[in-house]
Amino acid sequence: MCGIVAATASREVAEILMEGLRRLEYRGYDSAGLALISNKAALQMRRRKGKVKELEMALSHQPLTGFNGIAHTRWATHGEPSELNAHPHTSGGRVAVVHNGIIENHESLRNELKEKNYKFSSDTDTEVIAHLLHYYLEKHGKSLSEALRASVLQLEGAFALSAIDIAHPNQIVASRRDSPLVIGVGIGEYFIASDQLALRQVTDRFIYLEENDTVLVAPDFLEVRNAQEVVVERKITQITSSPEENMLGSYSHFMQKEIFEQPKALHATLAATNDSESAGLFSPEIEKTFDIIKAVQIVACGTSYHAGLVARYWFEELAGIPCQVEIASEFRYRQRVTQPATLLITVSQSGETADTLAALRGIGSAEFVASLAISNVDNSTLVRESDLVFLTKAGAEVGVASTKAFTTQLASLLAITLALGRRNGMHEDQEQEISSALDSLPDTISGVLKMDSQIRDLSAKFTRRKNALFLGRGVYYPVAMEGALKLKEISYIHAEAYAAGELKHGPLALVDEDMPIVAIAPADQLLEKLRSNLEEVRARGGQLCVFADPDSGLESSADLLVLMMPDCADYIKPIVYTVALQLLAYYVALNKGTDVDKPRNLAKSVTVE
Ligand code: M6R
């Protein structure tokens, strides 16, 4: 939801800002802009509607220079995507601001500022921040950092923001509330960004800001103040991952790269669950909590919610632990009755999803035994604010469609199932079977990836369709939901998932020869039931594509295409089948020519409600 990057140095920063925007584009791509203070202390700005490459083109025709600047890539909330609504927003020709989040009281602030004769040139909530800063600088003679502190006190809602002022040509100010913001520490230079990924080309040292911190940086100066406006020291963390980790390499898209990275990501995640040395994974605190819990409540959004739905089957069937799963945006606003001794598990790739964070922040003080975050991003807000943390080791996920984050979440949840099952009377043989199944997971996924060209061929059947149905039963119902989400998200084909037994209660009316139907048919105790559901579809002319086990007894025919999945233990099949559905969505989107990594209207990190 919008990416911010800022830099103050003793060298040109335009290219640093542009590289930062390219790396942050996953956060929003409706428009982009940057503002620099020139060496003659003049404010210069370029903004363009559309992706960062439009801004890049504008700069190649009319370059900007300067040692101090801010930049932004936008995911529109207030005001349509347009050049006028693109950030930075300015005031009085001296102040420029970039912002991520939503200023909830922007209307009343706008009215107050209009009474003070401020003119608005955009429909955004952000513009009020520029005018507020200007007001405190100009009318109250405050310094830039004082003006920032006075302004943020007036803001309601969520924000990460950064601003420059030509009267303070070496300084940048920034602040955050409910939106992420990091400071990159260079040698004689400082950077600010929504995500450290934006700055990995210039530094590996970061400061993670806390709620309501305000910051002032100049090339050789850093001051952080906390919510009480007291100057504080914040820890510098050195990152060890390679800056190249989020480069495309030989792949065409990040989604493709991330699908193919899954064996490695799963291996790393599972290795970490077995390594007692690694921070946070099955720490003694987690073990102690597992000893006392009697139930689990999972809260998440989107793909992470689907991971929770799969885990419910595992927790209840394998570990005998009652489990509820809820979408965070519903959970946070609902009056709940929580069973005693319940563990809250939040699942989030980014650890910054606004609804998931709000759900965590909104729980009653004694409602849960503890909160456990399963996240892919160390130092994310969710990780910092949870009692316990379980980090997946998927590596940076750049494609908006979540792939390796989902499968590593599932592997983590299955490892947790095992840990809970051990305490709840799981038979040693079963424990051993689950353990070996997890060990075999990376290799089995490599087997699915070998189906690449087969699935590519299958994808042609979907390219011209407007709708698709995904069917599954039991634990494969949420897998079908994830398959449908992947397809709709990147190919824009309307796709719905149904528990196959529900078909005849309504959706069967949709089935005709134009409706492709994807079914997930492993050879489990529900296979015979599923076969009957497939016959119901066949009888109505539906085009069936079935992902099945070698021993399912299903065979391809004129109206039934069967793709055989690698043989593996039942426990890991939800993960294994998911990868085939990811490839299907990827190739359908590729055939349709959509922007696979940056699908329209979406952003990777949903930091607004
Ligand atoms: O970072 P999170 O896991 O909290 O994100 C939750 C959803 O926004 C995310 O999974 C979304 O549904 C994906 N784009 C799906 O591919």
C-alpha cells in the first residue's frame, strides 16, 4: 500500500530513489513521483500516472539532480490514480511530502486549512500533511522536526510519511503510526523506506522505527524521538541476506521465480524448525505455551487465511486440538466468546497487514494464553508485537501473488501440528510418519515443478474463459480456495472454490460447456464422494481438469483431463497440490498477457484497512 523512499547524502540521490521505487513497486503502482532539493535549494519534482517506468522515462528526458530527496509509488486510496493525485504533495513551493496510509480526519483538517487560505490541488488525504507542515514552518517559525511533531499530533489514522523543506536543504523528517518505516544507515548518509528491500543496494544496516516515532536525518545526523517526544536510541540491525536475493535472475517473473524457489524455501523453513539454536523457532517459550493450551484461534487475511483453514484440519484431525479460523477484518470487529486456554495464531507473510495487526492489537488482555505470529518478515510489526514468533524462511517474496510464503506457512503449521500432537496423545508411529513426510516435502515439490510443461499445456484451456470453478473436499477445499484466489488475482478470470459436496446446492446451475472445473482428487477417504460430484458435473457438459493421485483410478477421456501428481504421503498433499495450482494460474496469466507480478488494483502489502 504505497512505497516510500528517501535519501540524504553528499552525492546525487535521484538514482538511489528510483532504484528504491523499483524495489518497492510491489506495494502499489498507480502512479509514482519524486522530489529533490537542488544544490541551489530549489524544490524540483516529477510525477507520473502509471508504473515506475513512466517516471523513469520522464526523468530520462528531464533529469533531476540533488543530494536530498523523497519518492513514492502509490496504491490509490483517496483520489483516482492521476498525476495530480500522485505523491509527493507540496505546499507553498517549499515543502514536499510522501505518505503511506490513510489520514482519517483529513476532511476536517482540510476545512481548517482552507480557512487559513490553503489551496488544495489534489483529492488526496496526504495533501493536508504538506499544508500542516507549511503552516507550522511558516506561521509558527518552527524547525522542520518541530513542525513534523506538531503536525503528526493532529493526524488521526495510519501513516508512514517523510518530508523535505527547502529552508532545511540537508534534512529529511519522517514518522510512522500503524505503517512500517525503516531507516537505512549508510556512511555519512541516511535513507528512509517502507521496506528495507528498497535500500539493500545501499546499506545492510537498518533501524526499525516504533509506533509514533519521529525522525530527523541529515547526511551525518540522526535523531529519533519516541511518542513522548523524548530523544531515544534505536538499535541498528545488520542484515545478512544477499542484496541480490530479490533480483529476477533468469526467470521471467518474480512469481515464477518464487514458485520454483519452493523446494529451497521449504528446506530452509523445515531446517529451522529442527534447529534449536535458531531464534524464535520452537523456542522454550513456545514449547511452554504448547504445554498448556487447549485450543487455537487462527486469524489472517487472503492466502494466509487459507493456510489457517488447511491447518484447522491438521490441528483437529491429527493433534486433537480444537481450532477456529477467521478472516482478520471480521474477527477484529466481532464480539467473541473465546474458550479458556486458547492460543492466538496470526499468520502473515509481510507481518504488516493492517487488519491482522488490528486483530492482534484488539484482543482482550486475558482473552488468549499468548499470541504467536507466523510471519516471513523478521522485525515486522506483527513479529515485534506478538508474544511468540515462528519465522518462515521463504526469503523475500516480491510477486503480489503469494506462493512460497503460503507453502512455508503450511509447512510451519504442520510442524506445529506435530508439536501439539506429541503433547496430545499422538501415536509415535504417526509422529514418525508426519516427520518423514515433512522431510520428503522439498523433493516432492521438485517433482511437481517437473510438471511445468504439462500444466502450461493445460493452461490453454482457461485462457479465453470468463469463469472457473475449483472443487475440493476436506482439507483440499481450502486448497481449492487458494487455487481460485491465485487464478482470479493474476488472470482476472472469475474463479470460485466450492466444497464439492455443495455443488448441487446451487453452483451446479453455473455448469455448462463454457465452464472449466478444476478438481483436486487425491486418493483419500473422500475420493469416491468426489467422483460422484465429478459425474454430476460431467453429466452437465462441464470441462473437468482433475489433479489426482496415481492410484486414484481416474483416467483422461474426452471431457475429463487427469494430471497425475507425484506420489507422496497424505499429510503433505495439501502443500503439493497447491504448487500445481500456482503453476496453472501463472501460465493462464502469462497466456492472457496480464501483469503477473503486479496485478491491477492490488498491492503486496496491505497496510490500510
Ligand atoms: O502479508 P499477508 O500474508 O498478511 O497478506 C495477506 C493477503 O493480503 C495476501 O495473502 C493476499 O491475499 C495475496 N496477494 C494472495 O496472493
